[in-house]
Amino acid sequence: MDRGRAIEGSRLTAFVLGEATAGRRLIRLEGARCTGTLDLRQAAFDSHLELVNCVFEGEIRIEGAALESVDLTGSTVAGLSADRVRVRGDLLLGAMRIGDAGISSPIVDPGFDGDRALVSRRIPDDSAVAALRLTAARVEGGLSLEGTTLTGTEPWALSASRITVGDSLRASGLQAAGGLYLRDARVGQSVLLDHAVVGAVDATGLSCAVGFYADWGFTCRGPVRLRGAVVGNVVTFHDATLVEPAGAVVLTRLRTPRLRVDFRAPPAKELVLRDSKVGSYVDSPTSWPAPGGLDVEGLVYERLGSTEPLKVKQRLAWLARDTAAGAGSFEQLATSYQRAGHERSARIVRHARERRLRREERLLGRVWSWLQDVLFGYGYVPGRALLWLTLLVGLGSAWFTTRPPSPVPGSVRRAWDPVLYSLDLIVPIANLGQRTAWEPAGVDKAVAVLLMLAGWLLATAVIAGAHRALNRN
């Protein structure tokens, strides 16, 4: 066929099928213009189909077809429907323009599940509308969308739930007005979205053998969801931007050896890591979400890292971004420090955990908890108890140095020592013989009683704090 010559869709369909029936190994058209729909539904042939740099004023329909390979690089098409297609080689859709012009509807979240995690409604196959449809497609080679533009007025630009790709799904530089719907997709190698600009990504239930790369300039205006995804090597959002109106990352129940969430800037909305399990977690303090925008409940990680060195107080500030963080989140952070050999940092985190738990107690419980914190740091600052003991003994000694009490009649005669006397009053289990040998009166007796009460309070706080620390650990 002549380059640039207009051809009606039915004639082009007949031409392709005729060439395939004739046993052509390669069916190639370049620069053609089709005025109707190319309909190859349910077709089955062993030819390599190449329709490059063509213009299709209508749709290309290859639903249910079984093809050797398909190359539509550089072509423009009003819509591509390829649900349940079987391609034994590569499906090359790079540098294409697919869909009608228009402004896509924004992707919004319908609500939250019982675990505070963002959820989206599953789209039934028969009601999915998108410029590019690949629902339940099977591509044994690779799928390329590199440099492609997906346009249209629908919320989803790509509908590819349950797609299977033997190699990688390459979408570097993809421009999509709507979102990418990849629920329950199976990818043999990697999903590559670097430099892509999309409306949203829903890859809930994704299984990917190597990596999910939404990095190096990846930009999204809606939520990126990898709920329940399993990725064999790495999930990275390095240098990604989650912008208004609904830029967020939802990684609930994600499983991967390495997660990197050092965005170019803080996400416009939430970062949800609830119940995820990762080997190594890496982030950046300049890209932490706003307070209330972080959810790390149930997040498990073996190692915790950052693009710059962080002190333990900075990590606690990160954890405070999850305003509903429970004891488990603090314990996970403490465990990671302990595993790395930073015992002091682990104690600081556990101390902060007890302070957080205090807010959940009733008034009397909060008062008692506050006293344990002040006196003993809940068992995680043992040196504080010694300081209080030293202070009380010093105050008592200063008082009784100039006001020695009278000896108890009939008691064993002892030499007066204000330090030992104060220590005997303060330490309940001490028996230095001073407390029973001297009898203060008046104001001195009130001071002695106060020292005894302070000693009992300090001892009780020490015992309670030590018991709590041992039980927690």
C-alpha cells in the first residue's frame, strides 16, 4: 500500500488477514492512514504485525486475538482495545498517541477501610472505559509504552487489570491524562515509570519479580496504590513528585526487600505504609509528609535508612507525623536501632513510647505515669533515680546538719551523722540504725516524714518502671 494513502478500516482488516493467510512472516505498514476501525478481534496468526507511524481515525480492536508480535510504534489511534489478547512476542506501543483529546476527570478516593487506609472501588471489566484497554491480556515478551501519550476524558487512561507480561512493562516518559489501572497484574521483570506523568496508579495486588520504579521525575496527580503488592527486589519513588489535587502513596500490605520513598518534595496527601513488610526502608527528611499524613501502623522493616544521617530525635519526629501511631510503631523503631547495635537510641525510643501511651490513660494514671517519667524515665533513664536520691539526701543533710534531733531514750548510743540519717529515712529498705536512734520534733519531724514519703514514692516509681521496662523488653 502507498505511504500516506487513506484506506478504509474494513479494507485494511481484509489486507492484514489476507497477508496472514498467505503465510507472510512480516506484515508491515508505515505511514498509512486508516479512516475506520481496524478490527482483528479473535484473529489468530503467526505473522509479526507492524503498523508504525500510522494514523487511525477510528479504533484498533484486537480483543481475544492470538498474535505473534505487535508493533504500533509512533502511531496515532482513537482507541486501542486489546482485552484478553495473546501476544507470543513483544507488544510495542511506544511513542504513540492513544485516545481522544480532552481533560480527564480527577481520580478521587471513595473512602477509607477499617484500618485508616485509602481504598478504591474495583472496576468491573464490562464497565471499564479507557483509551487503552488490556484487561486480562497476556504478553509473553515485553510491553512498551515508552514516550506514549494517553488522552481522554475518563478517569482511567489505561485499563489493564489481570494483565500478564513475561518481561518488563516499560512506560518511561508516559504521559497519561487519567490513571493507570493495573490491579492484579503479573510482571515477569519490572514496571518502569521513570519520568512518567500520570493521573493515578492502581496496582493493587501487583506481582512483580524484580522492581517497581516510579522514580526520576515520576509525577502523579492522584494516589499511587500498591495495596497487597509483592515485588521481588525493590519499590522506589526516588525523585518522584506527588502533586495536587490528590497525590498520595498507599502501600498497605506491600511486601518487598527494599522500599525507597525519598520523594522530590513532600507528597500532597498521605503516605500509607500500614501492615507493609520490607527489608530495607529508605526515605528523606525533606520529603516526609505533613503531620497526620503518615500511617506506619503495622509497618515492619529490618533496616532503616535515610539519604542523610539522622539522629534518634529526628526519627521520633518522623514517627510523630503519624498522629495515631501506637506502641507497636515505637517498638518497631526501637527494635531496628537495637538490631543495628544502637542500644541507647533504642532506650530513647522506648521512653518516648511510654510518653505517648500516657496520653491514653485516665487522669490518675496520667499523673502516676508522669511521676514515673520524672523520677525514673519509666526505667529507661536509671541514672535519673540516682540523681533524685542524691538530691534528697543532700537536702536532708543540709537541713539536719544545723538541727540535729534528740536521741531516743534507752536506744543504743550512736554518733550523729546527718547524711546517714537522711539516707536511712529516704531508702525504705535501708537499716542503718539512724532512724530508730534519733527522734525529731516539730518542724524537723515534718521534714523527716516528707523525706520518708519521697523515698517511698521514688522506690515505688523505680520498681514500677523497672517492671514495665522488663515486661516491654
